Amino acid sequence: MSDQEATTETEHTLRTPIVAVLGHVDHGKTSLLDRIRGSAVTAGESGAITQHIGATAVPLSVISDIAGELVDPTDFDLPGLLFIDTPGHHSFSTLRSRGGALADIAILVVDVNDGFQPQTLEAIDILKRTQTPFIVAANKIDTVPGWNPNENQPVQVTMDAQSDRVTSDANEKLYEIIGELSDNGFSADMYWRVQNFQANIGVVPVSAETGEGIPDLLTVMMGLSQRYMKEEMEIDASGPGVGTVLEVKDTQGFGTTLDAIIYDGTIRADDTIVVGGLQGPIVTDVRALLRPRPLEEIRTEQEFEQVDAVAAADGVKIAAPDLDDAIAGAPIRVLRDRDRAEVIAEVEEELSEIEVTTQEEGVVVKADTLGSLEAISSTLAEEEIPIMRAEVGAVAPRDVRVAETANEPTHRAILAFSVDVLDDARRLAEQEDVKLFEDDVIYQLVEGYDDHVTAIEESQQ
Ligand code: GDP
């Protein structure tokens, strides 16, 4: 292709902002995502809302239907919002793009009755570290005593300081959340009093149960994306695809496949791709690009249909040889007419960008993804717990061999996050008196280790 052709083919458009949902367990992340999908379906426009791999796209037309008087679609030139389907900060920190967070904006869900909990604080730390703009969904507002449910209505229109709907109970609980945000260094207020959503955090009362406040939530998300992220949203829609691996898994009939989000350019069914793997970049040829079929078709056909191309921002399942070593959270680059060595170097650099400082002495950390490794190491750094080895993958005997070289008794430990422990490794750890900590919640993992350290210190006194 000549340079001139390449130039005319370049097509700069605004991509769909990618939204993640975070918050403490049981505060309503899944329900909120379901409700947003549900509202979108109810808002009509059959076929407008599309289920993808790992993400749900809600187009602007549907958002403006849901938001009613709150959103004038002519005010926006972004195509809609792409919600990452797996909520929680584990998936959030796994989903990286060019060293930052894959999600452009986030919804932090806080149960209005339960307030801030350990995972809320963890989520806030991660959002701060990745500088991701977010709003707070004060969920389960329907359960506050005296609250008059007003289903599927915007709360702003029906609720203000003078309204009889703001019971003293509701006010008190919402202001507790605002207070917690301020304790964590944010200026926050009820969203309709916030002028600048990037400098201040807006709190939106919602109910995933009744749908109340969902219009407001979507409106604020659109406003936030439109005003502050427009430049970063510019993509070259026809260029070689750039994305992130969400998950590596077996798909019947296709072997090991990647669930991926493509956030720039296009991936085609005949492309060669470079993917981050445990042993370094993997170069492989796409065998098929897959999309879920609508439910009614699955009965008679395979669960997935093959497509020729997928453009940003969108989710896709990629089938290709040699993907066994690929890591969730690693980058994907389409080679197409790009220089092979350059692309490989790019992927290598992104893989090495993970900020884990290891030292001569310390504990061993094993995790399922680069992102979670990074999140755990930052939590350990806050507690001044040194790390000797930090790696993605199952706990193997060699990890125990490393852990047993620690001089400090408290450092003879392996913290395993969402990974398997090989039988040999477990046996060896017991034999060599290396303590194993396993969990899939970061704060619980670190808490377990902290308790162990306290016990050792007390026994030494
Ligand atoms: P997650 O762990 O954060 O994904 O939380 P879930 O979405 O699984 O919700 C936890 C529980 O809270 C479930 O029993 C939900 O039905 C309930 N729940 C979620 N949102 C609301 C809400 O707005 N109002 C009420 N009353 N219950 C809710």
C-alpha cells in the first residue's frame, strides 16, 4: 500500500468510552450492570443494545431514551458507552491499556446503608493510582426508611434539598458517603451540585432494584466522557487493532482463545497478532474472530458466530494457535503493515511496565494477572512489606525454594492471589516451613499475612 493510500484510508473517529463498575462485594455492582442492560432493552430499539464478548455496548440513542429530558442526543458526538461486563476492581486492575487503565471512567458502587467497606477503599486506591475519573452510585436508595420509590425516574428531577423525598435518613446516609470521600482526599457532593466532574466527585442516589436514578447515572457518565475525554477518544478506526486480553480460556472447537477488548483500530480475521505471554510476546495468526450468537439461535447452532472484522471499542473472542501462555491483562497488537520488530518491542515494553519492585529479601507473590500483581504489590508497599519475587502463574516448587531463602521468619511466605498451588509446591512448603496464603480478595490475602506476622512477633516477645 502506498503512503498516499494509507493516508486516505485513515479514518479518525471518536471511540466509545469504556466504563468499569467497582465496589465492595454485595453492594450491587452486578445488579446495577443488569439494570442498565435491562433499562436499555426496555427503552426499545430492538437490536440496538448488543451483547459482546466481555462488554455491553449501549448506544447514545438508547441512553437518551432512558435519560429522557436529562440527555439531548445532539449535545454529544460520542457513540455511547461500553460497559465491561465483569465488575470489581480485580478485573479493573487487570484491564490495562498502554500501561494505564483500560476503562476511561468508572462507577464506584456504594451500598447507601453499608457505607465504605474495605473493597470500596481498595477500589478508591486503584482509581487514584490510575487517575481514572469516577462517579459514586449510592445504591439501594430504595431501602432507606421513608424513601418513596419512583421507579425508573431520574432522581434529580424529583429530589432536591427541599423535596419531601429526601428524608433525614437518606440525607444522613448520603452525606456519610460524601464525608468518606472527603476523608479520602476528594471533594464530593450530590451530583446536581457538582459543576466540574473531573475535579469533584458526584454522588448519584440509585436503586438497581427499581431503576431509580439510572437515567441520572447515565447522563453524568456521558457528560463526563464528552467533556473531559474527547481528545483521548480519537481513534484511527481502520488502522491496525490495539487491545487488551480480558481472559484466556478454552472454547469448544477452537482450543485456547482470548476474550479481548479492542480499543483502537480494527482486527480482521486474516491478521497476524502479537500478544503478551508468560515467556514474552507471542506472534500468531488469527484463525477466527468470534461473537456470541443471540440466545434463540444457540439451540441449533454453535454458541458463537464468526465475523470478518471487529473495530474499536468492542469485545471479541480471538481463536489462534499458540495462545496457551497468553496472560489476562496483556496487550494485543495487530501486525498488518506494521514493522514486526517494532510491534514486538511495544508489547514487551508494555509487559515490563508493571510496577513491581523486588528486593533481595522479602515475601513471594504469585497472582493470576499483571494487574492484580501490581495491585497487591502496591498494597504491600503501603505496609512496607518487601517483595523478593512477584510473578504471574501458579505456585510451583521453585517459588517455595525462593521463599525459603528469606532471612526474616516473617518473609518465609508466599501470597497467592487467584492462582493454583501445585501439589508438589504445597508439600514442599509444609516440609520447609514456608507459609502459604491463598485468597481471591486482596485485602483478605494481606490481612491473613498480617495476622501471621503479628503472631510471630508476639511469640518472639
Ligand atoms: P455485587 O456483589 O456488588 O455484584 O452485588 P449484587 O449485584 O450481587 O447484589 C447483592 C445483593 O443486593 C443482591 O441480593 C441484590 O438483589 C441486592 N441489591 C442490589 N442492588 C439493590 C438495590 O438497589 N436495592 C435493593 N433493595 N437490593 C439491591
